[in-house]
Amino acid sequence: MAIRWGNYATGPFYDELIKGRNKPREAAVDLCSYLRGLSDKDIEEYRVAASTAIHVMGITFTVYTEEEGSIDRAWPFDIIPRIIDKKEWQQIELGLKQRVKALNMFIDDLYNEQRILGAGIVPEDILINSKNFLPECLGVKPKHGVWAHICGSDLVRDQHGTVYVLEDNLRVPSGVSYMLENRHVMKRVFPDMFEKYNILPVDDYPSELYDMLCQLSPREVAQPEIVVLTPGIYNSAYFEHAYLAQQMGAELVVGSDLEVDDDDIVYMRTVEGLSRVDVIYRRIDDAFLDPEVFHEDSMLGVPGLMRAWKAGNVGLANAPGAGVADDKVVYAFVPDIIRFYLNEEPLLQNVPTYKCINKDERDYVIEHIDEMVVKPANESGGYGMLIGPHATKAEREKFVRLIRRDPRNYVAQPMLLLSTAPTLIGNKAEARHLDLRPFILSGEDISVTTGGLTRVAMRKGSTVVNSSQGGGSKDTWIVDMEGE
Amino acid sequence: MLSRVANHIYWMARYLERAENTARLIQVNTHLLLDLPRSVPLGWEPIVDILSIRENFYANYESADEKSVIRFMVTDPNNSGSIINSLAAARENARIVREIIPSEAWEEINNIHLQAKADGQSVLTRRHRFNCLNKIIKANQTITGLVGGTMNRDDAYAFLRLGRHLERCDMTSRIIDVRSASLLPQMADEHPAFENIQWIGVLKSLSAYQMYRQEMRLRVNRTDVLEFLLKRHSFPRSICHSVHQIKKCLEELPQSDAVCDQFEQLSTIVEKLDIHTLTQESLHHVIDEIQAGLMDIHLAVNKAYF
């Protein structure tokens, strides 16, 4: 009898599974009683089975360190799932669709009419100073008006149980393959739990992705040629690039496999010669996409790709320049963006965000720096942030200097008390903080993954969930309790 | 299919086949040593010669004793053809094309690489060796079965088989060459009784003993063993069989004219071969020709597709 819910302490946080001492939430009752029934030996067996499955399936991610270069690590996985009731999930789903729809209208507007700037809703210098705004994209009209075809939005829950959007990843969000593989691992390890619960499946994502990409094809053909463009095997998300290509039956290509001829058409080099490409799901950052236009020394990209895209001869997902809305300062304006384009109130809340570009807000942030999480506008992966309450005095002072020097580049948010879920530490369940990254696909219409990737901070008290910094993951179960 | 991908699949198959055949070679030599009298000068040096790695070996080791040769051939990172390096290269190639090959095959390749790394030095002791090497042989047989049973019969599968049979043909020719040319003549006079055991060893290193008995129905002797391993279509590790498979692969692949021309030269050598008139010396010469022919095909494939 290893897991005793009576000893499980939730602290001041909202816990995803446990309501109070010894009281599981309704959707978690069966899971908790099942886990309580396991002996130490059982738990060890499950843990070994999961890690063996991950090892054998070769689920890895790559980490860069200065000492060792790049190394492959087994994907860190916790066997206790996170459960969300379908009724709650449906509300979140609506909110995500609304949000992404508005964000795409925003990007399309920025590169075309710029109505929102004219209306004074978003200040113009935000745009001019955005690292991710690409003047080369002005005037381009991608199909369906969609720029961010694949969006990964990070959701968190505070101590009152309210769900917030923490950030939107509109460039090349990763993690969806781990969501799919986590489910495979769970099915291998806990087949009996899948009989007890009505767990909604997640595995139609690759088909949805494929269908959406087909909609971007410039040619009206039954089977457009779709490729996944990867920077290569040393990229931290290479596993995912290969996985998605495999699941979709698409070619996985690197830049040197493709070429653009004078006819502005993209071809790939095959054993039978050159063959036309219709849609590229690119997993390379904008800056490396086309050495003719951006970094001229990029070895990863394809010379002429922008020409081909602007000529409408190839579909690119996500569109170049979509990252303009993936900016922590723009984030602060998203509620206004939703109201402006859709004339609706946001269904999902933003975390209250201070824009350091405004003097009042900046002064407040500097004064309360020890309570704030400070984020640079254009970084991802948890790099370059300050977590005020956990930082040293020297680190805080450094960030005050950084903010003063370049206020446009920083936003700050009050430290949220992130929700927790029971996580296996040794053979005991302990509370660890987590977030959730669902993926939203936009083409002719919008679809959302069933749940998403739950990332969990494995260190006690930590809220950093990024896998590159010691985060783990859980399977996410959207369960239909009405079917019970 | 993408040229780059075809290249990786081809090499993945070659490295897997190389790892398996190297394991077979060590396996059978270990067993042979147990059967021969102490006075027989059979050692581990011929293995180094089979793989044409003499120079590299003596740059790293002083003498060709059992431990040194096995370490060099199985675990040594300085030997690009060591089993561990072959498996690592196979895995690296497989990793790049993992969206093309069945995922179970990738799992198996990944698994055998981890397993071989974990087994590490235990292969040096005879007691554990059989098990360690058998795992490698079985893994490649499993992979062969998995791809054969689940992969589309398309260009990717043709490149995979092309790599496999070029490598297998090469390894089989090396095994025949060294076992027959350099070792046996000196043996035959002094220990005629053991010549048989030697030839059985050759057969066993190719898992050919049982099939030989079924097909040839004769006592094991030089001419029939050579006939079986060089000329019989029926045995899947014979030179003739591999050559035939290479031809079939080329027929399936697009624009293979240039490679086919190159192939005809090799095919002629194998067809013309008459075992009954073959002296040791001419055998060695023919095998050199076969290996050169395989190399030319490899270069032609490289030029045409990669």
C-alpha cells in the first residue's frame, strides 16, 4: 500500500485530482482508488514498464549543453495521468477556437489593411519593434486568411481553479508527438484503466493535421505532395518531426532535399529526379527559411522558398511572419484583439500582464520585482526569464537594468500559484506544478486536440515545466463522466 | 523517394548486415577452437584478414590473441567496422529514416544498439559470448522479418534489400576466401581429419550446415561446400543468391540502366565460375574479382541515385 491519499498534501494550490485531504475530485475517484490498491512492487513494475516502453519506442528529445554538445534523452514521463472532465474541456475548447480565430485575423490584418493600428487598439510601434514582424510578408494573402495553422497555447490554472492562457506559440510549436506517445505508453502500461474510464481518444491528430495541410495546396489534386521540413536530427524536436511525417505518410525533408527553380516552384530531389512539392509543414524558424531573403548563411533553409510562397505556388505552415502575434507584448493585447475582430468577450482569460513599455506599469513592475515573473518578448522554452520570488537579489537587479534599457522587450506577470497534480516521486504521490499545451489547427475550419500535452515540473516547488529544463509530462485524459 | 532517404536506407541495411555477419564470424571461430586439438595453429588472426583490417588492428593491438581480436571486432570504437560501431551507424541511419521504415523495426534497431552497448565487455568471456552475439544475429533476423512482413514493396524496400545483399555477398565472399585460401592448405596435410571440421565451420558461420545437408546430401567436402556457397540459388546466403537478389532489386528501381551494366560484369564472373577446376589460387583471384565487382556496383548506385 504505497500511495496513501491521506498523506497527500495539496498546500495552497488547486490540485487537478484531489479536492481536499483524502477527497478525490469526481472524475478522479476511480483512478485514485485504483492507485491506492497498488503495492510498492506494483508501482515499481508500472514505472519500469513505462520507462522500458519509452526506451524501446525511442521517444527522445535532444538537449544542448555546452560541455557535452547535443545528447538524446529519454522522454521524462509520469505514470499518473491528469484528468479533465469533458464538460469543462468543451468550454476551454470554445475559448481556444475563439482566440486562435482572432489571432489569425490579427496577423492577416497586420500584413494587409492594418485596421487595428488605424483604430488605435494596438500601438503601431509595437509592430515596428517586433522581431517577428516580417516586412517581406506585407500584402501576402494566404489561403483562408490563416497564418498560424498550428498553434500551441499554454494553459495554466490558478489557486481558485480558473484557467488562464499563459502564452500562444504561433511559430513552430512542438510537443504534440509527446501527447500522442504518452497515450501509447499509458495503453501499454495501464490497459485496465482504459476499461474503467470513458477516455476520449487523441490519435486522430495526424489525420486532422494532414487534412488541414491538404487544404493549403495550390494545386487541385487528389493527393497533394506534402513534406515536413526539419532542421535535422540534431534539433531538439527532431523526434517529433520524424514522427509526424511518419504518421501522415509525408516525406520528411531537410533544406538540401528541396530546390526552387526559376519557375518559382518548389521541387524535391528524388531517386527518379525532381518532383513538385505542394505544401511544406516547416519546422524551421523564419530567419532560416530562405537564405535569399533572411539569414544568407542559413544551411537549413531553401533558397527561393519565399519567392515560391509569395507566387502562391506552395503552401507554408505556419506562414512566415505568423510569429508577430507570438510576442509577449502582443499577448497583453489579445483580449482587445478578440473584441476588435469578433465583437465578443474572451472566453478564456489572459494572465494579468504588465507592459513595461508603459511607464506606470514599468514602475510598478520594478517596485514589485520580487513578486513578478518577468519575460522577454521574443524568447521561448523558458529561457531568459526571471521568476522574482525564487531569484537572488543580483538576478533581480540584473532584470531591473534589462527592463530599463529595453522596456519594449519585457512584460511581467504576477506570480501565479500554479495548480498541481499527484506525481510519482519515489513510490509516493507528491504534488507537482503543471500546465497544459493543447494544439489548435486552423485551415478551412478550426479544430483542437482532445486535451493536449501536460507538462509537469518534477522538482518540488518548481514551476518550470520545459523539458529542456528538467520538466516531465503526463498523459492527459479528457473523460466523459456522463457516459458512466 | 528522396535521394537522401534512399541513401540512408541503403546504408542502414548494409550496417545491420555487417553487424550480423561479424557476429557470425566470431561465433563460429569460438566454436571451432573448442573442437580442434591444441596443436592446430588456428587462431584469431584470420578474422582480422577476412575483414581487411590488419593495419588498423596492429596499430591498436600488439598481438592477435582472442581477447584483442574480439575486443577490436565487437566493442572497439577505433574500428569503424566493429559491431558496436556498425550498430550505431545503422541506428543513426535508421533514426533519419524512421518515418519510412516500420516503427517496430526502428524499435528493434534502437533496442539492439542499446543492448549491445549494455553487454559491453561481457562478450570477451566465452561463457557470455554466445548469448551476446546471438542476440545480434537474432535482432537482424527479426528486423529482416519485420520489414519483410510489414513494409510496402516500393523503392525504399528495394534499396534496403540492395544494401543487404551487396553487404551479405561481400561478407560471404570474405568468409569463403580466408577460411579456404589461407588456412586450410597447411592444415590438410597434417590434420586431414580436421579438414572436415573446418569446412563444417565455414558452413556453420553462415547458418548453412543444415541446408547443405538437405541440398547436397553429401559428406562435407571442399568442392561441394564451395559449390553450395558460391553457385546454389537455393541457399539465401550464397553468393549466387545474393547476386540474383541484387538483380531483382535493380529491376524494380527506376533508371537503373547504368547500374545494370555494371551488374552484368559481376554476374558473368559468378556464372562462369567452375568449382571443379578451381585451385586455391584461382579461387582467391575470383573472390577478389567478385569484391571489386560489388564495389563497382556500389559506386554506380551511388552515382545513379544518391
